Amino acid sequence: MAEMEKKRKTKSGAARCGTVDQDTLISALNGRPAGVYRLTITSTIGTAETTKKSTHVIDYYIRDFRRDEEGLIRAQVIDYAGRLLELHDRINVEQAAQCKLICEDIDEYPKLIMKLSMLNAHIRAGNRHYQEEEYYSAEYEYDSALRIDDKNVEANLGKGKTLFKLERFEEARMIFDELSNNPELYIEEHKHLFNEYGINLRRLNMYEKAIESYHRALEVNPFDPHLYYNLAIVYAELEEMENSIKLLKSAIELKQKLVHDAFEEAETLLNSLLRGGRKLSLHRIEMPGFAGKERLH
């Protein structure tokens, strides 16, 4: 654990301390093809306890990444149906570097939007059936989504959870094992899935994968107290109590700093471990905004 913690801190520190200069960004942009690019802008609104994050997504068609006399790049706005608008933004180099290539052929983009719409509809239907405990219907919808995009993180996670509920554990293990190698899992837009994925790994006794997954998730989102809490549960089940206690203290402290609130579940588990408790009985609860949270029972 000490070595793993050291690696995690080293990698996280490198990510925070590393900077990319303008020349490096410009050089990387020069090799980019023309195509449809997506820019995701996250901003913070409010102050102190009312602070909230707002995410704004814009699709552009960028013909080339040459800069104008002011050092800006011309980007044509695309509407929700994939149509080019007679509207151009001028974005800076840093924004251009954040743009993610969606499609190189602008004529194919409307078809891609339709495909993504069908994909999301199947995932939403699968999630609804899963919540209503209609697991065979959920599996059908997740499979339909995976026929459109077999690498989709949410569809794979949904199918894995469904197979677990159907007690098809080996099939669930195969999906979660493959999902752990999908780099798309550990990106900012999927951070709401981190806890859920780790919990399912733990329930399948895939402890090493769960630990690895939580550490990778913490590199993306180091300010989620529930990641520390759920990782602590894994170590507690492995009877690595020192590691578990350290993580629980971090979870409690972080939640207090972020939302000025007690973390009752973490405090209960911490007190149990400090008293020498070894046997844990946990059950999952769903709470809006805190997917993946667990409670000591």
C-alpha cells in the first residue's frame, strides 16, 4: 500500500506541477486534421458555500488551426442537428488544445448525431429498467447500446451491474475486467461512474482491480470524499486496517472542508475499526448526487 500511495502521489503531483508552453501546444495543433471538434468549458459560479460548477459544450467545425494576427483560431459553430451555422468564434490556443475530435467528415456528422441519440436512448432505457429491477429488459437495452458502440463506458458498466444482479458473475467479471483497460473510463466526464465501478469490482471480490481503479479515479478527481471512503471499505475487507483508517480520516476531513458537513458513514466505520472491529456488514444505498455511496449497517 505504501508503494501504491507513493506512486499515486508522484503521478498526481506531476500532473499538477506539469505545464505545457505555448510553442508545444501550437506544434501539436499544427498536425490536427480538419473536422468537427467539441470544446467542453467548465466554469465555477457562486461563491463560498454556494459554489457550483457549470459545464458548457460547443461543437465546432475547424478547417485548420492556423492562428490569425491576434493569435486566435477561427472555429465555425455547429448546431444541435449537426448543421453549420453562419457563426464563427475565435478561440485561443489553450481552448483549441482542449478540443476533442469527434468526426473528420462534416457531412457524416448529422448521421453520427442520430447514432449517438439512439445510443443514449438505449442507455437511458437500460438504466430505467435496472432501477425498476427489470434486469432482462435492462440487459436487452444495454446490448442494443453496445451494438452501436461496444466501447461505451456507461453501457458496459450498466450491463456488468445487470449481469451481477442476474448472478451471472463470471460474465460480469469479464466485462469489468475489460472496462478497467478502457482509457475512456478515467476522464472527467465519467467521474460520476468512478464509485459505482469500484463498488461492483469489490462485490465481485476483484479487490486488486478495485484498488487500482480507485487510485486512477483519484488522479482525475482527488476531491471526492466518497472515493476515499469506498477505497477504505476495500482495505477494511482485506483487513488492512491501517490503510483503511488513514483513508477514512481523509474522507471525513475532505467532506468537512468541501461542504462543511459530517460524513456519518465514514465516522461510523472509522469508530468501528478503531475499536478493533473486523467484521463488516455493508449494503448499498442510492442517493441523488452521491452515486456509489455505501453505508455501514
